[in-house]
Amino acid sequence: MRNGKIGIVLGTVAAALLVVTPASAAAPAPAALASASCPTVYWGSLAKTSSLSTHSAVENLRTGRHLCFDRLVIDLAGPAASHSARYVSELTGIGSGLQVDTTGGANLEILVQAPATEDFNPGAEVKNLGYTTFRQLVWLGSFEGQTKVGLSTRARLPMRVFALPGPGDGSRLVIDVAHHW
């Protein structure tokens, strides 16, 4: 009988502790985890360019969220093409020069020296993303062998640009923008 009472008392105390202990004290917040596990970024926010003499075409655009950065991938039907990525005060359509309004704190313009394939249709001119860093993906067009894409970002943040081979005979142009400095 005495063991039964002790068990009830211990169970009641344990339940009370669970109710009193806030969930935030039990586990670190996601932002704390991200800042603790993301290495210091040395990418910088200045323009990134690459001059390659190749013939390729833009096939697809896709975005993704990662723990420390947001990513844009431009799929190319061939080897990596010359490209540039730079922060600009406003995004403008290629060929038309018309300004496209965005909601972010900064605008990143990506210019690829490759036309979009005839069957590539990105859909809406502006796609709202709502990622940690990316706010909107903006299709600025393809004209005279060049394709222009914009990213509306939370702020002017460090970025890196690099090319990856594959899949198959194609390649991928990757643009990463860090969540924090």
C-alpha cells in the first residue's frame, strides 16, 4: 500500500514538472539551431561573373530552401554558359527595359548567356516564394541569346554562384544566397 502511494506522489510530481517546464526550455529554437550550425559565410555580396564560350539553352528554373541559404538552380541543356549575378536597384525586363515591382529589400539580377528553350514556359512573371531569404522569383525574359532572371531577397546578403555538370550532357547554374552575414 505504501509503495502505491509513493508511486502516485512521484507520478503527480513528474506531471507537474512537465506542465511547469515550458517547451522553449526543452528544445532550442529553430533560428538558434540555424545560426549555431551555419558556418561563417565569406561569399560577399559583390557581383559574380564567369566568361565561358559555350552554346547552351535554359531549360528550367527551380528554387529550394536549405538550413543556411536559399538556392536557385538554372538547368541548362549543355555546358555551363557565361553568366553574371549582381544586386541592382530595380529589376527590368530583358529587351523591354520595363521595371518589375518586387516586395523584397534587395534585388538580385541573374543574366545567363543562353536563350531559353522554345518549350520552356516559366508561367507567371513573378512567383511569391516566402522563403527565409528569397521573397520572389522574377522571370525577366529571354531575348537575343540571353536569359534574365531576378530574385527579390529579404536584404542584400552574401551570395555565391557556381556551375555543376549534369545530369547527362546538361549543366546547372547554382545561385545560393545566405540567410545571414
